Amino acid sequence: MRTMTPSNIGSYEERLKDFSWSLSEKELGYKAGDDINIAWHCTDRVCKLGKAGKTALIWEGLGGASKSYTFNDIRLASNTIASFLQGLGIRREERVCLFMDRIPELYLGFLGVLKMGGVAQPLFSAFGDESLLVRLENAQTTAVLTTRKHAGKVRKIREKLPHLKHVIVVDDDGKKPLQTGEVAFSLEKAEPVEDFKAAATKAESPSVLHYTSGTTGQPKGVRHVHYSLISQYLTAKWVLDLQDNDIYWCTADPGWVTGTSYGIIGPWSLGVTQCVLDAGFSAEAWYQFIQKHKVTVWYSAPTAIRSLMKAGEEAVKKHDLESLRHLASVGEPLNAEAVVWSQRVFGLPFHDNYWQTETGSIMITNLPGMKIKPGSMAKPFPGITAALLDMTTFSPMTDPGKVGLIAVKPGWPAMLRGYWNNEEAFKKKFRDGWYLTGDRATLDKDGYFWFVGRDDDVINTAGHLVSPFEVESALLEHPAVAESGVVSKPDEINMEVVKAFVTLKPGNEPSEDLKLEIMNFIRKKLSPLAMPQEIEFTPLLPKTRSGKIMRRVLKAKEWGQEIGDTSTLEND
Ligand code: 6R9
């Protein structure tokens, strides 16, 4: 039997009443003007609070390799890495890229960079040399921390990167000589640095540089500062409900903002134990992992949840997942069907929450204790003023069901401070005192937000706006459908009509009959205007590395257009 603990947030309404971010500042022992260093907070401070011997990280790699670190271990490791980087002559605010698989050094290196005042630039290790080049060039990166497995890609582009002074290989085995400008570092062999004075960074000192998933246009470097901790700490505490005894698992790679804000900073600043599984997706392996480590809080994404649904209920039943007590999801709209499914098979709903690389922390969310309306993102986090703006006048509106632009009042601690080297793109994100997310939604009479689509994904058929999410969610309810991507295709009369790309669950074969059956099934759920004119079965949908369906790629095909930047495409 599951034991239910009272949630950290208690009552949402009560918290709204007198909310101030100073609550988070106080809990973190921070006052305006003080030094604030994320890495110090995640390690030294947690140790000072008496958790030095508590497990911080349980790591598992491919083939069963595993390691475990206490908070004192991660304090020492981040000291040692920080001191090594300083010793190389790397200075504060210089960009240091982390380019490796999800091995412990990625997490410890991230903290090490922040501790010495550098700007951490985590990138997906699966990136090819071209994708890497664009981002290192743009950020004028000084150093890259990598492994033997990925160093070859850095070598290929090294000559094109005059700013790149140091390539640090963290798992050198001495077998193959390193090249000029490359240096070996080993956490195991290095003398642990007991005392390292964390850089005296201030609230506005730069901390993390994340390149956006780039579902549209060129990837942009999103600049964050150390003060973001104030948001990340409290959202991790209230939305993820992280408590002292939790074993937390965030399935995101730190190449994606979810993997840093809530895969490093949030949980560790709270002194919570987290697990990392450095392996690709497999339902069996994931359930095994939860069972083995008795994971209590699980933060994942719709793409993974849909894959679990595809794998079926039998896989769930084979495992003891009773340790789970709270589930959350981010990255894409979470289909109502996925929430209903998770409630049925795990006995717990996934709590959807909405935010962006740019927002740095969770904005709109299903908080513990709040009524869940499956398919809705629910309400703004306390301290977040989110609204829907009219698409032509840009003034806030509350008419239930009317599609508007999701906007947020600037000023929350984790807000981006700019795009790297791209002031113009940054300016475009603001209008009439609002930060524009580039997404659209509707509000219902209870003030719940319902996601419609990204600005460029919404379909305009004969003047009617169709939400790709709504069509995709209807499709997902059909038992044969695993996933779908819905886009517009050109049409002489209606300008645009709806087309659905569909992948099938195992045991289903594409056929004209199945298409008809699916059409008839969704006809009952959708308005006639939202009905796809065409369904195309496809074995695979194009996705970003963070698991988002790249509708832009599907759409370009329909419109005979250039696909544009595909550096974040997962299956390239
Ligand atoms: C954290 C993250 C941001 C974009 C965002 C929106 C989509 C994220 C969502 C969601 C509907 C949710 N998105 N969460 N859409 N419901 N719960 O994902 O950052 O990679 O920058 O993506 O993802 O379109 O604008 P990022």
C-alpha cells in the first residue's frame, strides 16, 4: 500500500495570497546583494545543513555499471573539477561546454564549472560535429569537457574554433596519445580538493547557456544567471513535491533544460537523492530501474509516456512500482489519454507542467492537490503572472475557449537574460510589458490553461484555427495509434487542411481499412473542420533530442519547402 504524505505546497489558494519569491530566498539563506552560486548551494550548503553523508546521486550505466555519491562526494568532486579548470587558466564567465553521455562527470562537471564562475554549456552528446560547431562558435566557447567516445567530433572542428583553448578528456586511459591542446583529467586519480572557495558570483552573474531545441529556425543560446536558483528551488519543492526521503528520477538529458533545472539544480539544492540512468529508452529497463531504486518521484516527458503506453500494460504488471508517489511531465502537451492511462496502470496521474528553456523554471502546472483535468496544463505557479493575449490587440483576455497567445509578466527569477549574441531575437520576445512564449492556448471558466500549439504549428483552415494537439489527442485514443504528428497541407479552397502522420502500436498493419476506421473513430470526437483530410502511416516521426515531434519537418514536406535547421533532429 502506498503511504500518502502531505504535499509541500499545501493549499494553492493559500500560497497565492501573499506569495513572494523572498520565501524561496529565505529558505536558501539568500539576501539581496549576497553572493549566490548554484554549485555552492547544491553541494557545500547541503553538507553544512547536515546532509554530507546522504546519497546525492545513484548512477547506472549501460551493462549494469553503477556508482553512488554522497553530498560530500559531489562537493569534493565539484571542488576538484573547479580547481582543475581554474588551474588551466579558464576565467570566470568563460563558456565551458559539457559534451558527454550521462556519466557522473557530466553532472559533477556542470557543478564544477559553475563553482569556478564559468558558464556551463551542456550539449547533447549525440550531436554530430556540425551541430557542435554551430553552438561552440556562437558561444565562443573556451573549453570542452568530453570523453574519448566524443572527442573525435571536437577534433574534426577544432581548427574552425579559434576561441577553443582547452579540450579536456575526462576518461583518458592513456592508451591513445591525446592531441595537442587536449588534456586528460580523471576524477578517480585526481587529488580531491577539500577546500575550494566557490566563485563569489552574484544574482545576475551568468550561469548556464542552453541552446534551444530549435523546433523552429536556428538554435539560440539562452542565457541564464545564478539567481535562477530561486525559481528552480521552489518549483522543484512545490511542483515535484521533493521531500527529504524521496528517491527522485528525472529522465531528461542535461543537454535539455529539464535535465539541468530539474535534473541537477532543483533536486540537489533541496538536498534530495536523485538517480540517473544512462541508457536509451526501453520500457522494461525503465520499470526495472524504478523497482530497483524504489523511485518515489518521477519526472518525464510525453514522448516517453506514449512509448510506455505503446509497450503496454503487461510490462507494468511485471514490476513492483509501489514506491512511486508523484509523477510529472513536461516538454510537449500531455494528451488526456496519457493521464487517464497512467492513473489506471500506476494508480497515479502524470501531472503536466509547462515551461521553456527561456523561462528556466516551471510556469503553468498541475500542482499536487489541484483538481486534474486531463489534457490541461492547469494554472500558473504562484508568483507567475501568466495570461492569454488577444492575437491582434495583444491585450489580456479571459473569454473561455478563445485561442490566445501565452504570455508571462517578466520578473520571475529564472527568466532568460538574453539570447547569446542575438539581442534582436531577444527583443522580439517582449511586447507591451509581456514576455511572449510563442505558444497558443485557451482558458476555461476555472482559469485552467489548455495548450493549442506553437504559433507556427497551429493550422488555419478556411479561417478556423485547428489545434494539432487536439487532433493528435483524439487519434491517440484509438487503440491502434501509438503517436501522431498533425500538420497543415496546402489546399486550393481552404488554403490549409489537416493532415495526420500516424505511427501504429505493435501488432497493427497499415491499411486503407484501418485509415477509414481511425477516421470514423475520431469523427465522433472532433469538429468537422478539425478532421484530417488525409492520414499517412509512417514508421517513425521526426523528433528533437528532447522528444518533441518536429511538425515543421512534416509540414515542410507537404508544402515543398526547405526543412531548415535539423541539427536537433533525433534520428538524423
Ligand atoms: C521545458 C521545455 C519549450 C516548448 C514550449 C511548448 C512545448 C513544453 C509543454 C509544452 C504543451 C506542456 N511544451 N511543455 N507544450 N504542454 N506541458 O520543454 O523547454 O525545450 O525550450 O521547449 O515546448 O511549445 O514552448 P523547451
